Amino acid sequence: MAELFANHIPQLMIASGIILLAIEVVIIGFATFILFFIGLSLVITGSLVWLNVLPETWNSILLANAVMSSLLAGVLWKPMRKLQNTADNKQVSSDFDGHRFFCEQDIDKRGLSSYKHSGISWTLKSEQTIAAGSEVEVIRAEVGTFWVEAVEPNNT
């Protein structure tokens, strides 16, 4: 077993690096970059040993892996951090969007009126003032708040 391990050090390093990269991306979801940097350095160092650029000694392998991990962390830390901090500000639609009802109170931006729906008392807000008794439609639902706008009556 030890002979098998000793004869295939570069392949084992590359396989270990790929496993660490997969764990970082799939399981941890790029939350930490430590496994990413170590996995990438294992793949690069294993490839360099396999191509006989680095000697197949433990001292050179460990030193090259430590230096490679440090270099990758130094070079890729800021770009990876920026990639991680990008936010998607896409508006999400909900099942409440398009729900119509007649309001019992005046509605404005202050959110002083409410509407009971699905067992929850929702605060109603609108960009423009809407008079009580008007038919309104939900255009956006936030936590505990319906943003509504007046529905134009059909003259048919």
C-alpha cells in the first residue's frame, strides 16, 4: 500500500485537490476560500511534480504547496471576496402579486391602514393616496406589508 502511494504522489495530490475544490464549491458554497486555495495549490503542485518540474520529495512538495497556497490567497482574495459580495437585486414575485380587494381605509405611504388576508393583518402602503372603498391590486409584497395601487374601473 505504501509503495502504491509513493508511486502515485502527483495523481493523489491532484485528486485530493479536486476533492477539496468540490467540497468548497458544492458543500460549503464558497463561504470560505481556504479549501479553494489549498485545493487549487494541490492541483497545481501535483501537476508540476507530474511534469517533473518539481522533484518528488516531501520537502519540495510541502514547500511548493505552502508557497502556492499563499500566492493564490494573496492574488485571488480580493477578486473572490468581490465575487462573493455581489448581490442580486432582482424583484421577486409572490403569490400575492395581483391579488385584488376593496380597501376599507385610506391608503398612503405611511402605512396606517391594514387588511386581513390569510389570517395575517397586512399593512397597506401606496405611492399615491387611495381613497377608502377603492378597488386595489397588490403590486409587491414585503414582510407584513402589501404595496398596492388603485385599479382603474372598467367602463364596458
